[in-house]
Amino acid sequence: MITPDRIEAENNTRARTHARDLDHARELVSRSGSDAELVIAEVARFSAAAPSWALGTGGTRFGRFPIGGEPRTTGEKVDDVAAINALTGANRSISLHVPWDDPADPDALRQYAAERAIAFDAMNSNTFQDNPTTTRDGAITYKFGSLCHSDPAVRDAAVEHNHHCIDLGMRLGSTAIIVWLADGTSFPGQANFRAQFERVLDGLRRIYARLPADWRLFTEHKPYEPQFYSSVVNDWGSSLLLAQGTGDRALCLVDLGHHLPNANIEQIVSRLAMAGRLGGFHFNDSKYGDDDLTTGSIKPYQLFLIFLELLDAGRSKESPEKTRMPPLAYMIDQSNNLKDPLEDLMQATDAMQVALAQALLVDQPALRAAQDANDPALAQEILHRAFRTDVRPLVAEARRRNNAALDPIATYRALAYRTEKIRQRGLNAVATGI
Ligand SMILES: [Mn+2]
């Protein structure tokens, strides 16, 4: 129902205003010495995978308030991602979470997604919940961890589950697996730090042994929650040690919400890229902890600085003035309790596109000269000039060139997608996920 002709009809109602805004943005950008065409082309190239677990309403331990019309099957999740991709042009893949998604016929699902121009991004393994398929009908439990567990039978089950995710992903056309572990302790003395870490490293090596040659394994860190005293993979240092100890194709994944307050995430991005171990992202935003709020909704300047580091990592060695986004796994990891989850994901995608466009506007030679001249005031002026430029017409133009919507949220509402899905799937349909 979100069809190219309906999007075009909506775009036509905005075409004149857009043309005027675009002309003005081009003029602003060219006056500051940047090339608007390069910005539009790079934004149009960017895509971030949508998380299968965030297409339904999220919940907290205090309750959940479903929005209605949530996808009931993995196929319906693909439908929702295809719908937002039609509007943004920048969500060309879906990232699955197993066993929340464990399709009985992966070949048919791959075909179904391909017909909707949706690919499968990294697979996410879940060994933080007991599940009949992974914990042998209650014979074992992940209550005290998975790969870190003191009982080898629990560790074996966790490794097997990850192998299953790889096997499933191969049939879907995925080329990466994300291992996020809830492993850790909630009380001092509960377990030995070193013994837990060594067991996790051993488990990752066993998972890695199953990895096809063109696959990558991502280790994702998080300081606390669900464990409240220690996490085994608590920070980027532990994540890097694990990646380096596992193999060449083991890389670190940065989830923006998985840091202690005020961590300098852009510097972490730079360090991991420098070490050659930056693999991917889970984008979201937060105020206090792992809040899973909409990307760019709380700290847009931080998001801009992160994209600036990504462009630095993507800088061509031959011609340093050419900067592009490096080929990493860019994914959204959000859980929203209040908004329509599809609107939440489209806002996140827009925020990333805006941050990318702003980062592309930074006058790199001038910034380097200011750095060499030890002129922090000038360096700040250069960053702020880019950050404060209204790049939204350039981003809208990038979307238009991808046959997507000039204004995704307004178009989504005009086409009444949610109303239609409530009619089809029901008011009480509940998606699997967080
Ligand atoms: Mn994550």
C-alpha cells in the first residue's frame, strides 16, 4: 500500500517548496566551499538496517502498551521494513534476532524479502533468555550466564545456539553474527572475573570456528544490565581483547547506549577504527543508561561527532580529501514505548542522514590547519559551521533520488499504514522482541 506512485503523488505536493529549499541549501553549502552534489550522493548511498525486535512496541518491567497492527511473523516484519525503506530509501536490510525470529523455511523467507528489496544484515544470537530450542527443554538455564557459565553443558548449548544462528544466516544471505552477552555478576564475589572472561573467549573461538570465510563476528559490549555488578564484556577494552583473541574477522560493535554516562563515544570509535577492529554500530540515543531512545533525539552533536570519526576512518589513503563512510554494519537498535515504532525508526534514519550530511560539510583542510596551529576556537568555529547548517533539503533530495519520500513521517501518516495494519493484523497483534 506504500507504493512508488503514492509516494510520488505525496512528493508532488511538496515539490515546489523542496526545490526552493534545495536551491537555498546549495547556495549556503557552496559559499562555505563544499560540494552539495557530493553530500547528496553520499547520503543517498547510506543505509542502516532495521532491527526485527523493534518493529513492535517496546516494554519495560512496568508494563507495555501495544500500538496495534504489530507484525506477527518474521514475514510481516519484513513487510514493515520494506514499508519504511520505501519512505526513507535508507533501510535496505533487516537484522534478525534468534530465537525471536527463527523461520521454519529460511529459503522462502529470503525469497520473500528479496521480492521486497530487503536483505538480511547481521544475525543477533540470544543466550540471555531460556528458550526450549536453545536450552534443551529446561535441562539447562542461562540464569547464571551462557558462555561464561561454570557448567560446560551450558557453555556448549550457548555455542550450539550461535552455530545455529550462523547456519540460519547463511541461508538468508547474511554475512555477520553479533554476540551480545548478558553474562556477568550482580554481586561481588559471585564469580571470578578472569575465569568468566577466559570462558567467554574460549566460547567465541568455538563460535568463530564455524564462521564462513566471508563472514564477520561482532562482539558487543555493555557495562551493566541485566547484571548489576559486572558484565564480562563491559567496555570497548574488553571487547577489543576478545576480538583480538578470537581472530582476524572478529570485530567490535559499538552500541551507542552501552556506555557509562559521559563516555567519549566518538573517541572510542576512533580508537577501534585505528586498531582495525571497528565492525559495526547499533544506533540509538540515551540520557541515563541503555535507554534505547531515538537516534539523535537527545545528543545530536555527539551523533555528528561520531559520523565525523567514521568519515575519518573512511578517508582514502591515496587522496585524503575524499572521504566516504567506511563499509561497516550500520544498524539501529532502539526500543520505543511511546511512539509508533516505524515512525521511531524513520526518525532515527533521518537523524543519521542529517548527521552524515553535516559531517561531510566539515572543512577538513581548514580543521587540520587549525589543529596544527593549536587554535581550538577556530576548530570549534569550523565544526559549528557544519553542524549548524540546515542540511535537511540535501537529505530530502537524497531520499527523492532513491525514489523515497521527501517527508517520510508525513507521507507515512498520509498513507495511513498503521490504520491499515491494525485492520489486517488486529489491535492486539504482538511482535516478538524486547
Ligand atoms: Mn545493541
